[in-house]
Amino acid sequence: MDTIIAALPYLLEGVKVTLYIFFFSIIFGFLIGLVVALTRLMPFKILSWIAKAFVDIIRGTPFIVQLFFIYFGVNSLEFVSLDRTAAGILTVSLNAGAYFSEIMRTGIQSIDKGQVEASRSLGLSQSYTMRTVILPQAFRRMLPTITNQSIISFKDTSLLSMIGIADIVQKGKVQSSATFQPFEIWLTVGIIYFILIYLISLFSSFIERRFELR
């Protein structure tokens, strides 16, 4: 117990880093997913093909390979200089964005086309119809799936310790080596992850209830 109490402040520093990366990654990932989803639904085949290729590449390769490619591969180019945190955020954002895009594309396509036709008959533009009619309804339907993917992305951040980011896992490694008490340290790390993911789930449930009341 003394080992856990002594290590907790150090592990909480890793929590701050993990939450920082997760927060920005989910925001960027959501925006990437929305752009890719809308691009795939465009009538321009070349742009749609590029968006589909992006999704297929991300979904067809392991997260750790994407991380190493961005941090070690892309960073080896003369005109690129990414620090660990930037590389981690970029990797999680691109990975989450690819999965978010499929969730969003499916959600948008699930809306009855009659609503689009009705909106157009009222003189509404395609972009205005998408923003005010289609996306709000689609978002309600895809919110639970977005939550699940967000949790997966949060778990993926644990792999960022592979490039030396001082997240919860990296802090756990250091404390485990320093105290020679791996059972207590990794049990604490597991509990911290459980609590954080549970809080994310609670927040998502709150958002879902708010949307149901509208």
C-alpha cells in the first residue's frame, strides 16, 4: 500500500499527459472523420477514391506501425520535425479519424433520402441541408458508436510510451523498475485506466440523454 501511495503522484502526472493527448486527438480525429466522410459521399470519384484509400490504409495497418512510421519514418525527412507529443497526437488523430469517418458515413447514409429531397424542394442548399437536417439526426444515431471508438482510441494512447511519451504506461514502467513492485504498480495503472474510461462512458451517456430530450 505504501508503494502505491508513494507512486500515485508520479502516475497522476502521466494521467495529465494522456488526457492532454486524448483531448486534442479526439477533436482532430472527429474533424478528420467528418471531412473524410463527406468527401467519400461526394460525386467526385477521384476525391472519393483518395478518401477511401486513406481509410483502407489506416484500418488495414496496426496502430503501432502507424506510430513508428510517423515518428521514425516521417520524422527522418529533412523538412519534418515532430516531437513525441505531436507525433502521438497526429497518429491517434489519423487513426481515430479513419474509423470516425466510416461511422459518420454510415450514419449520414442511414437518414431517409426523402428528407433531403424535401429540404431541396424548399429551396435549401445542399450544404445547409447537410448542416441543419442530416448531420444532427445522424449524430444522434452514431453517438454510441463514436463513444466506443473514442474509448478504443483512449486505450491506443497506452502504446505511445513506445516512443518515450511520459503517459500513464511510461510512468508505470519507471515506477515498476524503481520500486521492484510490479504487481502493485500495474494494478494501480489498470485501476486508473478503468476509472478514466468509466468517466468517459458516463459523460457520453449524459450527452446521449441530452440529445434524446431534444
